[in-house]
Amino acid sequence: MEKTWLKSYPPGVPAEVPTPPFRSIRELFEHGFSEFPDNPAYTNMGRTLSYGDLNRLSMQFACYLQQTIGLTRGERVAIMLPNILQYPVAMCGIFRAGLVVVNVNPLYTARELKHQLKDSGARCIVILENFANVLEEIISDTDVDHVVTTGVGDLLSWPKSTLTNFVLRYVKKEVPDCRIANRTSFKAALKAGANKVVKPVDIGFADIAYLQYTGGTTGLSKGAMLSHRNMIYNVQQTITWQGDAYADVHPIIAITALPLYHIFSLQGNCLTVMAQGGQNVLVTNPRDFEGFAKAMAKYEFNMFTGVNTMFSALLNTPSFKDIDFSHLRVCIGGGTAVQPAVAKEWKEATGNTILQGYGLTETSPAAIVCRIDSEFTGTIGLPIPSTEVMITGEDGNPLPAGQVGEICIKGPQVMEGYWQRPAETAEVMFPGGWLRTGDIGRMDDNGYFYIEDRKKDMILVSGFNVYPNEIENVVVELDGVLEAAAIGVPDERSGEAVKVFVVRKDDSVTETDILDHCRKNLTGYKRPRLVEFRDELPKTNVGKILRRALRD
């Protein structure tokens, strides 16, 4: 197929990515340990771990997993942690022991946690003590026989470590009582692994690195098997695409507020920044936007990743005005489409453009990204090196430029398949290594891609396709509107009608205001018939608005 997008590539960016210098994630971070031992690697709540610190602590944890509890090559270890220093220590330790990481959302219910642990067959879990009571409910129905619990403050400097844990346990009472057999503290695990030597385990491109669960909003989640090859190539693709964006910066400082257990932050911040010897500043509770903004203001950061709801909330946070954006080189918006009104306000407030990127868990995740030197135009960008993208019709055949269809992706970052689910794998993969994304989009004559919406979220009004993103983009342009979500509801005359849920900045905005604004900006069949005001909208762990929950 013709790679139309290549004519729009930035000068110097190759069509094919260079062969990565590493054959596993373990090699990637061990390179950092040897080349940048004194560089800051991770910072959280005032404590910074250098690459040398991370080397020492992760080796201790690797020895605990391998030598103390006897896990062997390829076994799965779950990590159920927010953005705290224990996450990179545990992750690096797991890979050094030749094991597989299973990332778990700390806010999972007992049912969700049980499914993921049973499905993955994880034998060990590293879990924040605040959520251990959820594990206690279901652990007997899983294969987990080793539990490592940790407090938020465990790796912070003294006395902050002791004070933080004391306040959470006894003042705020955020750590419920629980009794789990074979429970070990994170500190005790590190101590048990100290002065031991890990046995070499050969891992390379073909080995599974992560079981990254996805699809939980449409039923039981599935484990995308992301190999070391998938992840290493996607890191290399990202670094190649960014070109000389950080040429005058060393080391890179990234604000990491999206959770590391999510694929966007895991690849874009954790691995890509580590591959360049950079520093991740971890934000543990990004929903505390005042605290979040104050943390950002302490650093001369060069990279920031976020989602639309995060950008919007920060813009409406008082302390946002104190943040210095003069050192920012790359600001990426992903997870869901960035709304033009939010991008415009961000540019005016910070002087920086939000560059949209697109991908899925199944693509490790980066597949289509805006040029680093571009302005916000609504496009999700161009396929990155070594990536092919086509738009297909219902019959699976490619469509020409300008026509709307399903986005399909091929490249070294496309997953190996779903864990123990050949039927589900076959549904999304078709011959030649192409992945069906389930997203609806189009390509223009210059090879730029645009997202219309998720296939399952499309609204059918009198036979016309209506994409919720378009409705939401119009509604949030109205002064006084903070967030909006559009869904289809049954209608006797048109099959479905558009209903919009709105979160206001203040109560001055009325239903009439919204309907009048839509009347001026949308053709008849796209206009909302119903408006419902909410104090907040249901969201995923990374801030995507859950339209399914609104439909339910």
C-alpha cells in the first residue's frame, strides 16, 4: 500500500525505525544504571532515587523474588500500586528475575481484581496496603501465594516516611485492617534480597514483558501480551520521532501524573524517559489538582503527558498560574481526543501546543503521533516510523483518502495477541499482522489521520452517523462549560436521539444556552434533544469519560 504520510514527515525522520540497541526492557534500564548512575531517575514527595539507587534496590527485589520465594522464568508478578517509588523498583526487579509484569489498577473492585489475578495466573502481588483488604476478599480463589504490601511512605526519606505512613494509617484511617497469610512488607522483601546474587535468566525480544489488561469497559478485561520486542521497538519509534526536541536538555525531566500501570504513561514516561537517562517526577494523586499544580511548579520540566480532562482541570486550578512552562519541549495528549477548546486555552495559557498521539494497549501504545513542530489542528498526526495504517470499510478492504472507516494498524509494536484467548485474538487480528482498532477515522490527502470516534459509541440518528466527539467539542466551546459527554438514547421517530451530559463551571449556563449554541454550530440531526447537568462525569483511571456508564 502507498504510504501517503511519508511525504509529510519531518526532515531527517526515517520511514523505518533503526534497529533498537536493546533486546529487552532489562537491557534498557541496566544500560541506564551503568551509563547514568548519578542521574535522578524517579522523584516522589521530595525523595529522589538515582539510577544507582534504583539499580541497588531493584536487584534486592529481584533476589527476593528469585532466591527467597523461588519464582522461575516467565512466572507472573502483579503490581497494584499508584505512582510511588516502589513501582519502578518492583518493575525493574521483576524483569531482572526473568519474570512477567501484570499491571493492576489499584482502584479495582474485588471482582475485577479476582478476574485479573486468576486469568494471569500471577503467583505474587506487590500491593499498596490501602487496598490489601480488597485482595483479602478474593485471594483464596487465585494462584497468589506471596503478597508484598507497602505503605505510601516506605521509600521516602526519614522522617517523612514515618509521618506519611502514620497519618494514612491512624489519622486519616485509609489503611483498613486485613489478615493475609504469607504477607511480607516491601522493606522486608528488600532486606531478604540484600547480599544475594540473582541467577542469570536469558530474556529477549520473543519473551512476554507485560500482561497489560484492557477492554474492561466492554466486559471482562483481556491480557494483551506485550513482548520485549513490542515495547523496545515502540520506545525506539518514539525516540526517533521526537528527533532533536530535547537537544538542549540533559537530563530530561518529565512530569508523570498519569499512572505508570497504564500503557500510555508506562511507555511514554517510564520506559522512554529511562532509555534517555531522564527523570520521572511522580504525581501520586493527580486528582488533587491544587497539589498537582504545586508539585509541577517546583521543577523545570521538559515533558508533560496528559489527557483532555487533566488539561482542562489544570487550566481551572488556581495554582496553575504559578507553573513555569518555559522549559517544556514536548506536551502530548492521548487516551482520548483533545478538545479544540481545551487545546486553544492551553496554548494561550502556557505558550505550548498539545500534540495529539494515538494508540492502544494493543499497540504498546504509540502508533500515530503529531509532528513535534506542529500546531493543534485536530489531527492525531502521522504514523510513526515502521508503522502502517489503513482505513477499512465494513468488508475489511482499504478505503481511499477522505473516506471514514475503521483504523487498522501494522508494525513491530502490535501485540502478540491476548493471553489464553485465541478466539478474541482472531477477532481483532487479520492476515498480514494487521490490528483492527475499533476506532473510526479517516486519512486526508497528505497522510494525516483524524479520529471520529469509537465504533461502539457512534449514534445513529435517522440513518445518519453522529460522532459524540463532535457534539462534545461544540458544547465545551461555550463559556461556563467544563466537561461534556454525548450519548445516544432511544427515540421513536429517529431510532436514536442525542443526549448530552454537562458539567458546568458555574450555574449561569442553562439548558437553553446549550441548545441555542448547538443550533448555531451543528446540523439538525446532530443537535442534542436532551441536556442533563451533572456535578461530575464517570471516568476511567486515566480520565477518559465513560460513556457506557452514562448509557447504563
